[in-house]
Amino acid sequence: MSIKLNSGHSMPLVGFGCWKLSNNLAADQVYNAIKVGYRLFDEAQDYGNEKEVGEGINRAIKEGIVSRDELFITSKLWNSFHDPKHVEYALDRVLSDLNLNYLDLFLIHFPIAQKFVPIDEKYPPGFYCGDGNKFHFEDVPLLDTWKAMEKLVEKGKVRSIGISNFSGALIQDLLRGAKIPPAVLQIEHHPYLQQDRLIQWVQSKGIAITAYSSFGPQSFIELESKKAIDTPTLFENNAIKKIADKHGKSPAQVLLRWATQRDIAVIPKSNNPDRALQNLNVAEFTLDDEDVQEIKKLDKELRFNDPWEWNNEHIPTFI
């Protein structure tokens, strides 16, 4: 199962998310995921585990389990490197950590330009802007960052480029000046945050969608998010459980299939090999119209990954 991107390349419909993979386990988890059959791995500078993920990838390649061309590796440009003169600088660190010659997909992680932090000062910098816990921003137009991303494609360091956590208005503005249109938009997407109009419009523009946090609050509970802790888990939601029982599948499989049968790629993570295999094989059944309508009723427009709430700083990326 794959999606044909507007760049001409194909992206697997189901991948393995590397967010929150612990450094001491990441290499083995990625290696084992490749053995199970995963070919898409979703990374980011901000995850702080690209060296270990790269170790797992390269171990599998060295053992002949998979070739580099069979893999689809995604990473993301962090907020601190939006200035055009820092974009390739950031990518070179990504490639060095992963021990790869190119990326299949490089995304702008957020439409937010934080103050530049040199790699030798703090990496990944996270929200650090060189001044304790205070946020500082740079006035870097998104189109300027995008043009630097386009140069990475021209140099062969990246095969496709895209965006993450962008609103429709920002995407429209970017398209007006882009020479290479975004191949992928990655967004938070689950039954509590369905974003139907954004998805319909983006797909009509030939841009593929990747969903993260497909299990809703589950991804944020371990981060001690009060919003996530106070929200009923989708795994225990009566409507999801009923649909799962109807098809003889797990709630996780229902949530993933709800996305993938609309050509939305998913990037779940599981430490359990059996569940990882179940997540990978979600095309073995189809939700019917009744199932889809029941899930539609669950939409609360509830966003868990919201920059507006970062450190009490009001950053208007989605309003």
C-alpha cells in the first residue's frame, strides 16, 4: 500500500513513528520494525534519537534485510533552523546522524521560526533560544525557508519536501510562490480532531496527507498532558469498540483503517511486535458507511499538539 506523491515518488501508506522512541531502545525497535515489514520511518530533529534510529536502519541494510531504496525515511526541519542559511546546515546534521546520503521526505516541522541556536551550543535545541526558558522568534517568511528546502531537492539531498502543522491559509500562501509544491502535509488527525475540510482541500491540490497521533490522547498521556489525561481514550470509546468487535479487529486497527481507506498515511508506533504487525496490516478490512458515520460523530475539534499552549506563549499557528 502506497501513495503516489506529486514529486513522482511513492510513500508507504503505513509507517513507523519514531517520536518518543527512547535512545537506548530505538535502534533495536527500528531494526525489528524493518524485519516485520515496515518501510516508512518518520523522524524529526526534535525527537533527539536520529543517531539511534540510523543505527537500526543501517544494521538492517548491512544484513541485507532491506536495501536503502526500499525504505522511505522522513525527517523534519526544527523551528530553530528556518533562516535559509541554516536549512542545509540542519539537514546535514540529520543525514550525518542517520548515516544516510539522502532523505525521502523533509518537512518543515512547524510554521514557526525560533531564534537560531548553533548545533554545538545545544542539539536538538527544542524550545531553547539561547536565553533560559524564554522564547525568541525570527522574522523569517515561510516562503524563504521553502525556497531553501527546494534547493535541497535540486542538490539531491532530499527527494521530496513537505510541511507539517500548517493551516490551509498558510499552505495557500506557500503555493503562490513555490516552485516545487509540497508533496506531503503532516497533521494531527484522529476522531477527536478530524479536520475534514482541510484534508479535502489539501488532497484536491495534489498534496498527500500523513496523520500523526492517530490514537488521539494516547500519544500525550505519558507527557502528562492534562488535556489528554482528562479525555476518554479512543481505545475504550464505545463506538470504536463496537466497530472493532463488528470486524473482529482491535480498536487501534479501526482507528488506523479509518484514515488509510481515505488515502491518509499513518505512522503508529508500538513496542509490541504483534501489535506492530497488526498496525501494518490494516488494509485487510474496510469500514462501511455506517462505521464512518459513527466515527464522524466523535469529532470535538480537540487538538493535543497545540503551539498556542507552549510555555504559556500564544503562537497563532492554527487560529
